[in-house]
Amino acid sequence: MHYYRQPRQTSFHLRALAGLVEHDPSTGKYQLTDAGQMAISLIEDFQFLAEKTRQMKLGAPVNYVRNLALGDHSLLLYDAETFKREISFSFLKEGLSKHQAALYIVSENKLDSENRQAEKHGITFDQIHSGVFTIRLQKNCI
């Protein structure tokens, strides 16, 4: 719904929030009622629990890759880039913390984004450019 373009739909949405939002005629602004503040609090609690659940689901795979020994083999199947990055970068970070070199192979169209993601996951710029951690294009590894 494009309620920004259609004022009637905006009015409908505000009416749907009756009891959660109230209009202050003196300022012309809308504000949350006590029930609205409680709803926001519940939404924040739900988001917190959802994040904790996501972290718990990631916990087992992350712990698994952190405990792989040199010479162990593993295969990661994933259906979301965020899951792949959480697991892959946890594995790479663990190896780097043990002073092991790491090679990460990516497709050409993802090189810049994977560099940024590596840094977001705690793999430092110094590690990337010192040769300890290398991100290579897939076409250069064939």
C-alpha cells in the first residue's frame, strides 16, 4: 500500500491504531497512548527474543567451526548470505586468532561487499592487507 500518496489510506491506518495513538489538537501532532507505549515495549521485547533465538540457532554451527582443527574438513550449505557470513567469518576469525593464514574466495561481483563484511565481522584492515587474510576472486583460483 502506498499510503503516503493516498491520504484516505493514511486516515484508515491512523484509525486502525485507535487506542494506541491519540491526536493532540493543540499541537496537531500524534502521540502514543499508554497502550501504544506498552505495544512498543512488547514489540521491542519480541525483537530481543527473536535476536536471542537467532543467536542460539547460530551458536551450534559457530561453535562447531571454531573447534575445527587444522586438517579437518567441513561443508557449509546455506540459504541466506547473513548465515553464510556469520559462520564463514567466525571460522576465519578463529583461524586468524591462532596465527593461521586464511584464503576467502568470492565471485567478482561480491568482492567489495565481502571486504566490508569481513571488517564488520572483526577481521581487521591490517589482517586483510598484510597477507595473513586474503580475499581472492573466484576466476583467479581456477
